[in-house]
Amino acid sequence: MGSSSINRWYSTSCKRFFTIFNLQYVIMSIESEIKQKKFRNEHQKAGINLIYTYNWVSDKMRFVFEQHDITSQQFNILRILRGAQEPLSTMQIRERMLDKMSDTSRIVDRLIKKSLVKKNVCRTDRRLVDITITKKGENLLQKLDRNDVEMDAALGNLSIEEAKTLNRLLDKVRNSE
């Protein structure tokens, strides 16, 4: 399947998602969304737009996560542990988290109560604990993997090339410190 076929399939799948969930497939400007006509400059407008869009995307993702009784932070930890393919300490997990302000220990404790991860004493340093994903946690991620169209639909209005451009621009913003 060529890249143009993939783009058409992806676009059609995202539109289908919007139709299934009775969502409007309309492009709204930040000005109309927050009912503000003037901004100090384009940088301020971009910053406000970024915050607004982050919250908008988070709401869309939250809908998928709530169906599986997890939060985005819990999903992030499960994803990290699956990708690591080895036990990680809470400090290693925190370093890889998307939300650096998350209370990793508390979130891990909630995942333990749900039997999605387990804690073991570290073999090399008994003062530390290793966190691993359980089979139940892996199964949950496999279920969530089946929702990839719904999860990707939050950015479904973008072509693959536009998504690549957005990624480059966001990387550039973070490198401007």
C-alpha cells in the first residue's frame, strides 16, 4: 500500500470516527473558539492556541481512556513499561513521563491496585524497587491499541506531511530555551 493510499485510508477512518461519535468535522479558529479577536502578537496567539489545543486533544484522549478505567498518566506509565521490555525504577519511569509533574509513585500504586503493574525489590540495590507491567496490563494496552483510529482522530484533520511539519515545529519550540 503506497503512502497516498495510506493517507486516503487514514483520512477516511478519521472522518468515520467523527461521524460515529457525532462530532463536527469543522475547522474552527482560535479566535472563534475562545471568542478573542486580538492578540498581543502571533507568538502570544500561538502560545494560547497551543495550550487550548493541548486541552482539546487531552479531552479527546480522556474519552478513550475512561472507557478502560485508566487516566492518561496511567496509560503513559503502561506504555513506558511495555516499551522498556525490562523492569524500571519509579525514577526511570518519571524521566520518561510525558507529564514531568506527575506523582509517579502514587500513579504506580494505583496501577498495582488494578493489577496492571507489580513492584519487586531490585536485585542489585535492595533500597530500590523495580516496576514491571503485568499480563493484565499488557492485555489492556493491546485493547487500547485497537482504538488507534479513535486516538489518532484528534489530529485526523492533518495530512501525514502536515503532522510531520507540526512535529518539527513543536521540537523547534522546545529547543528554543
